[in-house]
Amino acid sequence: MTGIIDDKGFRLNVGIIIAGQDGRVFWGRRMGNRDAWQFPQGGMMPGETPEQTLFRELEEEVGLRAEHVEIVASTEGWLTYRLPHRFLRRRRNRPYCIGQRQKWFLLRLVADEAAIDLFASDSPEFKDWRWVNYWYPIRKVVHFKRGVYARALRELAPALKKDTSDA
């Protein structure tokens, strides 16, 4: 799926932070030979809202449905990152996707964690997962995503703190 590329060359996308009851967050190990870990994310399709993309990607990548989570908060705006040169998508020998423009969502898992099913789709994104400290992903995600992760986590942290204290 190609998704929507904006006029600047950024693919419209959602980022998904799933928090457990204790405030730790879902951290997924990507398929493939690399030891790459990240939050679930995925591209918007024509006609989708960010929320529709969120729930489609959540089910495709993690096997969770809308009734398994609550939306705690989302970033006010869109956050962008550029892809390194070697990852640029090209068409007619010219880059047409230079990075991602993402709307981030913070979710609370309200179902038992046994509802998480990494192999719910025919093309799994993740082969393993674990709960990690809220700030851990900033240090461990691939270098070109660190700035976006830091901005999203900083913006959404007050909502998680409030949500955790209300529980």
C-alpha cells in the first residue's frame, strides 16, 4: 500500500503508543533480520481519517480492536521526519517520498494483554514485543525517528500522567 504522499513528499501516517495499566508502553520488534524496535505506525489511505487509520493499523499490526483500547490523547499537530537517503522511495529516478508526516495517538490498553496478537494479519509487522519504560524508546529507536519520538512522547506525557493518576 502506497498511502497518501503530500505535496512536499511526506507520507501521511499515524504513530501509535499503547500504554499498559502501569504506564509502560508497547515496544515492538520488527520483522526481518534487523534488531529494529519501534511503536506501531502506518500510512493513511485515501478517504481515511487519522482515527480510522489508527484503528486499521492497530488491528493489522497488533491484533487489537477499538474495544481493546481507549484513546487517551493525540498530538495537536503533525510531526515529520526525513528518511535517510538510502531509504528514499523513488519514481522515475526521483524521490517521491522523503519521509513521514505523522499524527500520534496515545492509547490505554483496557483489555488483557493476551488480546495482543502480532500474527493477526497475513503480513505481520512485528515478531516480538515487550513493555518498556515510557521514555525508553527515545534512546532505542532508529536514529532518524528519535526527534519525532521525543516530540510525541513529550507532548503526550502529561495526558498519560493524568490518565494514570485518575485510574
